[in-house]
Amino acid sequence: MELLGVSAIMLGCLVLLAEVTCLIQPIKMPDELSSCYSERTWNLSVTELPSQDINSFCINQYLWVTAGTRYHHEVSNETMSYIGALFRKVSGDHWNHRHKRQLSLSLFRRRRRELRTLSQQEWDDFVGRMNWLKMQTDVSPNRFDALASFHQGIASHSAHGGPNFYGWHRLYLLLVETALGVSIPYWDTSLDFKMIDPTRSIVWSRRYFGNGNGLVINGPFRGWQTFGVPLTRNIGSDGSLLSQRVINRVLSQIYGFQITEGSASPIFSLEGIHNGPHAWLDGAMGVSETSTADPVFYCLHAHIDYIWEQFRHKQRQYGINPARDYPQSSRIFHDRMRRVDGFPALTNIDCYSDFFGDLVQYEAPPSCPVCGNPYLFRCVRGECIPIENPELFPSQINSQIGYVPAEPSIVRNLLSQTGVRLTDPRVYSRGIQRRVQVPQIPFMSHLSGLLFRKRRSANKGERHKRSLGKASKKVKKILSDNNILFHKDYENTFVIDGVRDVDAWSFIPVKIIYQRPSKEASDQMQIDVLDKLLLDEDLELAKHEKCIISDNRTSRVYVQSDGVDYSGRYKDYAVVDETVTMSTKVTYVGIKNPDIGDVTAYITAYDSCGRACKPMCQVPHSNPMKYKPCSGTIRVSDELPQMYSPSLLDAVEEILSLDKKTISIIDTPIAFVCDYNIKWPWVLNK
């Protein structure tokens, strides 16, 4: 350890007065999280569902049900009044007087179609009204944010994890449509799933949703902020879009309990599979607390509602009344007779009523031989395949799809009429946003503030301060040469407890030990005879259907932290070599800065095919260092010697080899083994 010049920093524990005080201490995972893993894997094999799908679902469910224990957005009385007014427009007198059904005169017939079948004017109207809601500040901070906050606050328990998921979200979409005054088009992700690379779909062009990589800087929602946080996406970094096979599996059932969380197998749960596209979009959509900040949320959920309506149609064919087929639930918030949060006139089962379903008419997605607009789809082997984003091929824009505006015309008109810029803070939520102004670094411009901010002074111990001017050019070169930055295209928001603050984060090193799944490599590249001898039972491990090894024969292992006693998520990845049997890398994960008190975080890792890795923690006093399985939940203190760094550059400098030219594979406090044995990777509470 003297080799690294930080002999104490990775020891893991201090011995003080015969007591062991761990600076990064492994602890058991929260009981709610452990229970979710246990319930979700009961009678389910690792060959049936990618383990990261379970990981993602359980983490988000844990964050929903424990939202009250950490920072979360509160729904204001003003917002509740606004929601109530919208609900009265939707329901008319029906739920107040229980007489013969009569539609309110203020309602309109909702006609929902796949977004790419809309005319340009129809799409412009939809995104224009979204921007219009963002500019209406008669409800604080604006109408769009008020609607978005309703989902994350009052609905954290009753709208997720049970049978009320379907009815609550149906009602929520109706409220948003009423506020918009136009129908919400649905986004059929199964169409994009058919592409070789769905991240290249035209929906991620200026014409539709705008870019999907990082901060949204083009398209109709460019520059948006909600709850003081810029709109962010990281498409393709997790999860999976829905395939038609997965949808058909849900539609093969006939009773509600067979597709509902709490009673259905995860492979048949419509709520469960809907988590895949959320995770696939990542960014704001990856966390329930912020998912409604992205307008994509509403188009995605319109498609989920469409699938549910198809299921209800099938029930009628079998003589089942879908309005009464509300599954029994042991979860109190999902009891059929419980009053709906925010709508005391309704019970949960009321949201299954045909009254709400009859307000919407769905049109089927495009199908061969006529796929609709030939500039958006092409018919290939009997299936409509979306075209790729023409902005990826600038020379083809005019010839293939005509002029693609930076944003729809109605948005430009609204901005010119109001004189308000999309980045004007008056338009968005009131919040604090710190900006770190530093010179741009060529190989990693978007993280420059993170890498080179000055160290903060600590309550215990002395930290050396480094300014950008003193940053070693050699260190920068080492970063680049050792692929630490990997030409990163993953964008973190750096939001801690509702505030975007780079200085609120610290970083710990994480070791990745990756064993290549042998068959996967042989499917996509030529391997030698020795490698063929390695083929074994790991071939059966479930993975995402869209699992592609890059042209340079590398793939990614993502490492993610979620706050247990704070609100915040950080994710990054290491690039692993698919041409060798075993690959070991070091990457970093951000956690809340422990300077002001101990923090607890849950650390997970998974590969780009959706296979979760096993967490391993140091065995105290072992020499040489050994690891043992652990939960991945850690408690971090600011006691000396500190086992975290205030910036990524500081963290990298602490693990340089003796010659200062390469990265040393050190004994990190936590490691992840991605070896693909036929066992679930989690250490659960007993």
C-alpha cells in the first residue's frame, strides 16, 4: 500500500481502544429493499429475467415507499386546488351525484395515436401546449411543474406497486390532457425496439423529443428545468424498451391479478415491464421522484394505458367485467375501497370504471404494408421499422425528411409572443443551482467542474487544496491514456436533496472484476479454441434482448449509488475488454459528501446486458486483502484516514502506480464481481 503513497486510505478500518471503527462500513441493506428482492425472486430463475430489471424495480420501489424518510417534494395546497379543478372538468357531475352517466360539456373526445402518425401540425400543437403549461405561472411555480409534482408527492405509495397503478395513472393522464386541451400521443417503444440500435431512432431528433444523450439541448423541450433541475436523459444505459414479445406475454393473461404487482410473476406484470423503458431513458425518467419532469413520461404512459385497454378488451371477450376485476391486495394503499389520494370522491376501484376508459379512443400503431409516413417508417419483412435520426447524417436531412426545425413552429411563436426564454428562471421551478466555472478540458469538458473543483476544508484533518492551475498535466494525460474518462457520454445531475450542487458530492473507488460470458463473445466475434473450453452454465443467464458488444470489442459495467438517508443518485461506468476471459478495472461512484455527517448509500453494479454484479466488501485486517460477499449498503464517515475524495481528480491521483503513468488495480473498499453464476447476486437480510 505504500506504493500508492496512501498507506492508510484503503485499509478499511481503524483499531481504536480495542473497538473497530470502519470508515466505509458495510451494513445490511434496508429491510424494505431486502423484502422486495426476496419477493420478486421467489420461484423465479435467473434464466427467466435479467437481474438488473429486478435491481432497478426494487431500488425504485424502495425509494417510493420510504420517500418520507428523506428529502422529497411536497404537493402544495395550491397544486391540490388546481388538480381538483381539472378533476371536476374530467368527471362532471358523475362522481358527485351518481346519476346516469353524462359527459361534462367541457370535455373533449381524446384520440390517442402513435406520435409518428401525427401530422406536423398535430405534433406542434401537442409540444406547443406542453410549453404553454410551462409558461403559465398562475399556479406556482407553473402549471406543468404543479402537475408533475402531483405524481411524485401524494402518489408515492398508492400509485405504484399494486393494482391501483393502472387506474391512478389513467386518471392522471386524463388530468394532464385536460390541462393541455389536446390529446396525448402515445410512444410505442416496441417499434423502436425492432431497430438494431434504438438510440438512433428519429424520436431523439429535434423534430420529436430532442436529444437523448445528456442535457436536453435541442428540440421542443430544450433547456427545460423542473424542480430547479435541468432535463437530462441517458438513453440506452439501463433497462430495455418493450418488445412485442413481452407485450404479448402480458396480453396472454385474462385476469387482473395475473398482470398486477403483488400477485403476478414479474415476467407478466405490466407495471413491472413498464419500468424497463423508464430505466432505458434514465436521467429524469430513471427515478420516480423526477420522472414526470420529462414530457416523454406522458407519451410512454399513454402506451402503457393502451396496453391495459387492450387487456380489458380481451377480458370482455371472455365475459369478464374489467370495471369490477380489481385484484385483492395485501397492500393497504391499494385496497379496492380505499379513497384515492387527492380524490376523496373516488375509491381505488372507481378508477377501473369504464367511464374513464370511454373518454379515450386509441388508434392502432402503424403496420405493413402501409406504415404511414414513408419518411418515418419502412416496411421490412412485414414489420414497420422506424428510420434512424436523420440528424446523425446531416447530408441526408433535406433529401430524406425535409427541413427539420430546431423546435416546432408553435413553440417559436409562443416564445416570440411572450419574450420569455426557455432558460428564463421565471418559467421554471424556484430552486438553487450552482454553476462551477472552470476552463474546458478537451477530453472531458462536461465534467471539468467535477474534476478540478478545490478541495473543501474538513472538520477533521487537513486537506491539500488544488486549483486548476496546479493540476498536473501528467495526471490529465494519465486519465486519458488509462481510459478513466472513456469519452464519457453519461450525464449526472449532481442533485442532492433537491439542490444541484457539485460540491455536495464525494467519490470512492470501486473495483470491477468482469468475467466475459463466453457464448456471448462467440456469437459476435471469433474466439480461439481455448475460449471455447470456457463455455459453461453461465450461458443461460437472462439478459436484455438488445445486448450488443461494441465494434472495438468492449462493453460497459455501470456502477450506481442511491442515497438511503439522502435523496440523490450517481452513476458511472467502466469499460471492460470482451476479448479476454477476465478484465479488472477501477471506476468511481459519487456519494453525498460525509463532511457534515455520516451518510448511508446503496451501491450496485450491472453490465450493459442487464446482468447485476455481486457486491464484495473488504475483510478487516486481512493480509493480503480479501473480500467477502456483502449487501452493497455502506455507511461512510469523515473520520481519518478518509476513504473518499472531494473530486474525481483527487480520487484518481490517489490510486496512481509508482511511476505515475498507469492506474494501479488497488484494494478498494468495495468491489463487484460480474461472473454470471446461476445465482441471484444479492446478500439479503435473514
